[in-house]
Amino acid sequence: MVLQHKEHWMKNEGPQLTVITVVTYPDGRLDARNAAAYVGLSEKTLAMMRCAGTGPKFIKRGRIFYYREDLDAWLRQAERVTSTGQARTRLSTAG
């Protein structure tokens, strides 16, 4: 039996707010679906980033899991920009 902790996050999508439920295992792990919801990406995008080595740290124990603190650290490390042009410039000079 796996006990799960559910959290509700509000995501602003225009004039409405959507409640997103993120399920976390007792030890802080999230599966790929919940990790994607937590960081605001699709599962496929997260999988592609995992293959490219550009996503957050993960573990593979039969399935892919992410620790919440690793997701938070990955989100914090992203440099904040004020425009999409600035983001494109920084991405092109970083690689």
C-alpha cells in the first residue's frame, strides 16, 4: 500500500484558475506525470529534456521518479529574463 500526499496548485490560465493535483509519495518522490504537472511542462517535454540531459535530476527504479527538492532546485536555477528575445539570446549563447 502506498500512501500519497496530494497538493493542489493553482495555475493561472487566463481569466480562470485551474486546480492541478500533484501526488507525492511519502518520501518526496513524484512520478513523471506528477513531476511534469508540478513544473508546468508536458510529460513528453520532460522526457525529451531527460534524454537531452537538460531537465531536472531524476532516478530510475523500474520507473522514472523525481524528488521534489530536485524539481525546486531546477526551477530556481533557471535564469529570469524580461522578454522572450532575451531568453532566446541567452539560450543561443549558452550552447
